[in-house]
Amino acid sequence: GESVGLHLPTLSVQEGDNSIINCAYSNSASDYFIWYKQESGKGPQFIIDIRSNMDKRQGQRVTVLLNKTVKHLSLQIAATQPGDSAVYFCAEPGGADGLTFGKGTHLIIQP
Amino acid sequence: AAGVIQSPRHLIKEKRETATLKCYPIPRHDTVYWYQQGPGQDPQFLISFYEKMQSDKGSIPDRFSAQQFSDYHSELNMSSLELGDSALYFCASRPRGQGGEKLFFGSGTQLSVL
């Protein structure tokens, strides 16, 4: 069946370093992906999205890369800050259930 | 900008009690989704509504019911609460028309069943 998932449950990085969070998907027909950030006790917040006609999309300090050949996408966070500490989900919209969430990656920022 | 509003923010109940969670979507969003997220778990889809009609059901127990009202707000009713129902319950809404793939989430209701 279709699935969207992340590779690592936890990622620890030094403050100021760049973070890379990975996500793999199984449906080659998938054409739209969203990254959400969820801080402890809060709802998921939209970070950035990308459509399949793009390989890369940049936001403020965040970049999403999409490799359709290997069905992989990544979220890169530049100059990681303490406020970036959260669980990050990649998700694929579609269907009546709204979103298919991948397993989250907990980003931990080391001082 | 207006966001998805959920109430209450926190709720403590005893086993076998009932609970009602409320969700107010962003204006002009006609689709509402409910998710349940246990500690350390990914959000699990419960139920969705489109234009006040139930759209789809996920892993929602029979003890739970929900509806969407004429003003598009939604309520999740939970009866015969069990300890395992303790979780963070999110509501999300989606705008109409093009660009409606993104879901916008509320801050959630933290339900604790004692």
C-alpha cells in the first residue's frame, strides 16, 4: 500500500549547524508533499510544500528537495536554532482522510 | 490571520464519562478533519466532514461520534471514555477550491482520562 515515511526517529544537531531530515514515499504517482513542524503539545504547522514538477523549493532557512527517481524528499534547515526543536513530518495530501502522515523525526538541538 | 480554534485546550475526565471537543475552522474552510495523536505517536485520522456531511471515517471507535454544523464548526463527542483515549486531539481545516491540499491545524485538545 501507499506510505510516506521518514528514515530516522531522532536527529540531534549542534546549534548553528544545518539539519537534513529525510522522507521516502512509495507511490510514484504522488505529486504533492508537505512538511509540517510540530512543537511539543501543539498542532502541526505548515513549513513548506513542493509539487512533483519541481526538484527544489526554498523558503526562509528551509529548503525541500525532491528526488522522484528514488522517491525521496528531504527538508534542510539552515543554521539550526533552538526554536527549530520539534517533530517534523512529511505528509502527502489526498483522499478523504486529508493527509497521509509519515513517521515523525524528532529534531533535537544541542547547545 | 485567523487560525483553527479548538476548545477546550485541556480536558480531564474520568473513565466512563463523556467529553465534547469543539473545532472552529478558518473562515471559508468547508472541510474539517479530526485526528488523534497518542504520546510519541503520529496523528491518526478519525473522521472528516465536507459541507456538513461526513466525508470519511478512519480509526474512530463506535463510542465516538462527530458532526459539522451549519456554521462549519465541528464537535467530536466521546462517550464511555477509556484510559486509552488519553491523547491530543487535533482538528484541521482545508480551504475550498484550488490550493486546498494544505491542512491547517488547531492547537489541539489534550484529553486526559483518569
